[in-house]
Amino acid sequence: MTRRTLAALLIVLVVTACAPAGGAPSPSSGQSAAASVGPSAAAGDCTSTPSGRALAPPEATPLAEPPPEPAGDGTLVTLCTDLGNIVIEMFTESSPVAAENFVNLAAAGFYDGIIFHRIIPGFVIQGGDPEGTGGGGPGYTILDDAVVGEYERGNVAMARPANRDGSVVPDSQGSQFFIILDDLRERLPKDGRYAIFGRVTQGMDVVDAIASGPTDAGDRPLAPVVIDIAAVRRP
């Protein structure tokens, strides 16, 4: 399969209109994500009170000199589903824009009730679209972080649009994200298009269970798994 074809599998369309005025210690890149999940105070208790803040781009800006390895401040986001919980450590220090954006959206309740709308076994599961079609977003886009880390199993990255020729649209990421199922270091473009903003530290068994579900010819799950609640735990 060509690199361009693989990149096309991750294409999403992000709404670029302005947001409405109202409404709503990090492991190194070579470590594997944990495969178990269970009750844990550190992982959150799957209860969340939406912040009530309007959806808006994060205030963080891309780093001029990012660190050589993924790094965070201990912030966790737990995606609670009927199949179990997925705990993601946020790389707030190495990918501040994407990480802050994800945390803000989770805290606002944006991800609550959203499905994983795309499943590609051996590749990724993708979610974060309020429309559930791959064509939705939060109503804004964010600036590009430098890519720190590798496209390896358990890492979480932002999805983004691409042009017909495979080139990327700058600063076009919104709310959609994907969790990597396998080592994709030789299969995804190394041009900085998908910012790695977190890593699954608990619940890769849940991710694998989601990935094992049946899909149609367009990689859409026949029985989509819903993110019931995205709960944030700050250090």
C-alpha cells in the first residue's frame, strides 16, 4: 500500500467556521502502552461536569524548540465506553496546542456521546467527530504543533485534512483524533502532519476490542462504540 493511500485513510474534513460565542512524568516514545484497565483514582472515575465554556481554539502556541521526546505534566483524559476505559496521558509539554485543545474539549463535554467513526484494523481507530461521519469538528481549527515522538502503538495523534495530491492543509486540525494500533513509523508520512499529543497508558485492550468490531467497506463500524464521558484529571 502506498504512503499516499495510507495518508488518505486518515483524511478528515474539519469545519473552519468561527466558534459560536456561547455554549459550552511522561514515558519515552519507545515504551509500550499498558494493556489493562480498571478502577483507578489516577484514571478518573468516569464522572464529568462540563465546564460550560464556549468552544474556542487553545491559547497555547507551537513551540519554537520542542523537546526531543514526548513530555507532559501528568494531565490525564479518560475516555469511558461500554467496553471499558481508555486512559490517555497528555503530552502537554511537547505538543501544547493539540494537548490543550483535547483537554479543553473534553472538559467542555464535547466528546461525550461521540462515536469512534472509523476503524482500520492494524492501523488506527478514529473518533472526535460530533457528526459521526468524518466531516465534523468543533467549529474552529488549531495551529500545528511540531511532531515529537513516533507513530507507534498506543500513541494518540490529531487527524487532519489532506489535498487530493496527498499534501496537507496547514493548521487544519480540530477535534478528530486517532489511536495507533500498530507500529506505523514506516507507514505514515514523516512530514509533521499528525501531531502526537498523548499516549494510552491504560486500556489498550479496550482499544483493541473497538478495533475488532465489524466494519463496512468504508471502514465505518457497524456497531459504533460511544465515548460516554471524557473525564479530565489534572495534576
